[in-house]
Amino acid sequence: MIDFRYHLVSIVAVFLALTVGLVLGTTMLQDPLLNTLQSETADLRGQSEELRAERDSADRLNEGADRLADAVGDDVLEDRLRDVGLVVVGAPGADEDMVASLEERAEAAGANVQGRVSLEDAFVDDGGATFVDELALQVSLTPEDLTGGPYDKAGVELGRALAVGLDEETEAPEEGASDGPREEDAEESAGPSDEDGSKGAEAVLAAFEEGGLISVRGNPARSADALLVVAPAGAPEGESEAANTLLTGFTTALSETVGPTVLAGGTEAAGEGGLIARALAEEAPYSTVDVAGRPTGDVVTVLALAGALEGTRGAYGIGEGVSGFLPEPLPGPIASEGAEDPEADASSSEQDEARRSASGEEE
């Protein structure tokens, strides 16, 4: 019969064997394991230092590029936007400093920045589409001709209010119209009461502003030869995907109504879920720039605007799907009215010289 002492001895023997095994195992494996861990740690530390050095070099290079852009930007952009009426449209969340620097760079290129239209958060709020739709129909003289979704209609009507040279019949009625203007009201509201015919356009902008959808700075009514739309700043969050879809359709309607349009933003706007990424995915009919917000990118944005005025569309910057960092070839300066074309002058001089030479040979 096995007594208690046998069980006790057996248990002690098992624990003793485990202890001896652990001691032997850790002693034999300690050095190889530590050597491996130390080697991998050293490799990772080396890679980290290399990446940090590359980042520092890239930062210094970008800093130098920005200083160069500041130094020569005005010369590069001179007259690229001469006498162009420009209106800036800021999407909800657009960075104010970016908007201001882009306006300043456009003015240095000769543009007349007529004003700014900032879209409020309420413009793309979930559940606000019905109000946007109703307001677009109310301010339109031809609501039966408006097609598409609420933001397409809003883009058309705001585009008509901003664009230079639209026919008077596209002017909007005074506020308070509901089912289209009556004949006597149409004559009063659509007919211009001042030199630039902006009465109806100002009424449209005022209606959207009083509805809490936009805020207006300056005098953008009936003044836009071109549009610069600034994308939201920061990483997209929450309902951004739906908002980007609405803003893409809205910007497309704006560009189709006004004409030359550029959507500009920082690199985050070209990342997953960004507004520029959405515009590129939908092959929007306007140009995009994803490096705005620093001097180099602001210069590229103005060149993109100049290219759009020449009928060129492109996606510029460093994000996925771009056609290049900047337009190629670079758009030329806009000649002032009455200015002679230097290339034509050179060609004429060559022709005169050739005629003189021929005359001398005949003599």
C-alpha cells in the first residue's frame, strides 16, 4: 500500500525536475536569445535614424523650395491672371490662412479678387438637403429648368449669381419668391438697376446668406471670370464621405456655370476620404491642386488657374492620380488690351530684314 510519504516524495521530485529544467533552459538559451534581440534592436535603431535623416533632409528641401517660391513667385506669375475677376469659395472647414495666402498670391499675379463666399457647416449638414433644394428653386427665375440634386441646383444658382456676363433672364428674383416670379415682379427683379446688373445676383447671395448656408465677403456678385474653391483642412471625420459627395456635385455645377475653376487644398485633401480624392475619382471637370497652403503650392495653384483660363484641365501636386506637379507647359501671361504681341513683332522684324536682304541682292 502506497502511503502519504510516497506521494510527497513524488511531488517534490516533479517540482525539482521542473526547476532544474528551467535553470538549464534559461542558461543554455539566454545568450543566443539576447544576441538576437540586441541585433534586431540595433537594426531597427539604424533604420529609424536613417528615416529621421531622410525626413530632416526633405524638410530642409521643402523649406528651401518655399523660400525660392517666395523669392521668385511674383516674377514667375506676373500677368498670369491679369485683370481676371476671381471669386474664392471656401468649403466648410477650409483653413483661413490658406485662403488668405491664395488670395494674396492671385493678386500678385494680376487678379482682381472680387470677394469670398464661405460655405457654412449648415450647407452640408445631414438633413439640410430639402432646405437647400427649396431655396435654390425659390431664387431661380427658371426653376423648371433646374435638374439634378439639391446641391447641383444650388451650384447652378450660385454660379449664375457669381459669373460675369450671364444673360439678364438668368438673374434671380427678389427674395420671397416661391413658385417663380410673376411677370411684373420679373421685370423689376431681373432688370438691372445699376451699371453692372447685379441686383438679382446680390439677392441670390443674400437669400443663401440669410438662410445660414453661406457668408459673403467683398462684392462677388456678377464678378467671377474664374473660381478658386478651397477644400476643407484637416483629416476627414464623421460624415465627411457624404459631405464630400455633395461638395463635389456642387463644385461641378459651379464650374459648369461660371467656367474656369480650380479646387485647391492640402495633401490631406488628396488622401483617402478627402475632397480632392473624391473629385479625382469622379473625374470632375475642373482642375485640382493638392499642395496648397505653402508658398510652392500656392504658386502651383495660380498656375493651375492660369491654365484653366487657357482651357487646360489637370490634377497637380503629389497625391495619387495627379498629372504632374504643375502644368506643363506653363501657361503664359495675359497681354493687356492694346499691347502688341512680342512674338508677332519679332516675326515682323525678321520678315522686314529678309525683304531688305532680298532687295540688296537684286541691286
